[in-house]
Amino acid sequence: MRIGLVAPYSLTIPGGVQGQVMGLARSLRSQGHEVRVLAPCDGAPPDLGVTPLGNSVPLSTNGSVAPIAPDLPCALRTIRALRDEAFDVVHLHEPLVPGPTLTALLFSEGPLVGTFHRAGPSAAYDLLRPLVARLAGRLALRCAVSDDARATAEAAVGGDYELVFNGIEVDRFAKASPWPTEGPTIFFIGRHEPRKGLAVLLSAFGHLPDTTRLWVGGDGPQTEALRAATASETRVEWLGRICDEEAASRLRGADVFCAPSTHGESFGVVLLEAMAAHTAIVATDLPGYRTVAHPGCHAVMVAPGDPEALAGALRQVLTDPGCASRLADAGEARAQEFAMDRLADRYTELYRHALERQA
């Protein structure tokens, strides 16, 4: 099958949707499909199977910043690529985001499958509800990555949705070499913005023993202020943006992975990655995270925005080897249920259904 995967966000900027698209492409190729990814790229494409559609511009949305490409040159490149590649099926991730996915929704002639990732209200959806509902009607099949994402899409554009959870490339984390540590170590990686809860984690970290270390990966609008506020804290190592290989290695090496987000998480891919790396997890109790982690079984979960509760949970896991081991073992088994190859199998079935409907 010749499959086109279209992403609205720049593939050269880390993000959950981008990671899903690239991982799915690799798994589909391993199963013998011809796969091409169409997406913006701010620099060299991350893979030979990518058609870059131009640079992105930042758009504030859902408490974060999305690197999209809504310009006319990008739209023209998208139309040209769709015409030249002659895909059997086109899979749009976030099909209503301005840029390549919305362009493909308007101009693709083959069967379309759309996956909705977003969770939470959208001012654009509310404002343009009749228009986006009409456009969504062009999709042969609609998918959502979580109950929250499905509820958001249903409220915005109506319709029926297949619940298709995100996936992870398990071996990439399970077989990574553990990064060396110098004591009990917590790992955080994500965009440094309020909804990711890094400020809450840094506040909680001050209540932990002096032997504890914290690795902080990623960057964002809060980086400078948070670094300045913790300038005297030598136990915190600011890593900046790191490559996928280093991220997997640090996940394997850390004693605890912490996900302190305050809201806006539709799915817990980052939790699954820690599970695959056999690392204990402390996270906030959000519906999106509960999609993959059951409190007390796969992670210790606390109320969002509570530094004292977060510190207590981190202390519990760091000082109780039995607790950490039980969490890691249960998480490792859980991660296998979300293997990317399983996701590729599921989407292959849906692509065939879309082709049958088109016929």
C-alpha cells in the first residue's frame, strides 16, 4: 500500500504528534508499505522518507506553541506532493490545523483518514464550527488518540471516532544504554512552559535530600526565568534540547521519571517511553495520563500543581526500592501493549476500510 502521512507541525522541532508520525512511518515501512511523510521542516528533514514543505511559524494554542506552516507556498508544495505521489490513502494527523493537513483535506482526491490528538477547548473550533464540521465530513474515517481527544473532536465537529491509542517504539527505550548517574536521579523532559509543570517540580525538588539530582531536558519560554531562580541549585543539570538517543539513555539511567504537567495532556506517550525504559514514574493525575498509567500500579500520581505532594511522591519512590521496582516492572509490561508495530497493524486495517468505502 502507498501511504501518505501528513503532519501540520515542523518535524525538526520536538513534539508528540511529530514523534507519532515518524514512528508510525518507520513501523509501516517495516511491514512492507511505501510511506512518505509530508510536513514542514525548519532545516534538514529528519528522515529520507520526508518531503519538507517549508519553514514553520509559532502559533500559541492550548497553553503551548505549535510550529505550523499556514502559508501559500506550503499549501502549493502540499498539493504538488499529493499529485506527484499518487497515494492509495492519505492519513492526516490533526486534520483541521491550518497548513499541510487542512490543505490535504481540501485538495486530496483519494481516501482520507484523520487522527485527532488535541484535548481541551479550541477557540478556533468554536468560532468556525460550521466550516470545520463540513470539512471534517471529507474524512472517510476519523480516529482519536484518547477519550479526551475524542470528546474534544466530537464537541467541535461531531461525527463518530475510532479510539486508536498512540504507540511507542519499545526497543528504542528498552535497549538504550543507561546514562551514568551520581546519586538518586530524577529526569524531566518537555517544553518549559506553565502547563508542563516544570516550575512545580523545581519547587518540589527543594524539599528532597541533598544527594538527589535532577536532569532537566528541553527548553521553552520559561527556561531563562527558571534557571535564574535556581541558579544556586547545583544539583540541577540543565540539558537543553537533546537528541532522541540521549533522551532514551537518560530515561534508562534515571531512578525516577517525573511528568508534573498541570493540564492539556491528551495522552501519556512520555509515560510509556519511561515504562519501556524500565523506569519508575511519578506523574500528575490527569485524564490523559490515566489513559496509559493506573495510579499505584504503573505510576505514583498526585494532584497537579501541588509541590509538597509531588515532593512526597518523589521521596517515596526514591527511598523505597521495592516500590520503584514494582512500578518499573508493571510499567514495562504495560508499554508492550502500546508497541508501535501494533499501532501500525491497526492503522493498516483502517486504511483498508477507507479504501473500501472510497470504492
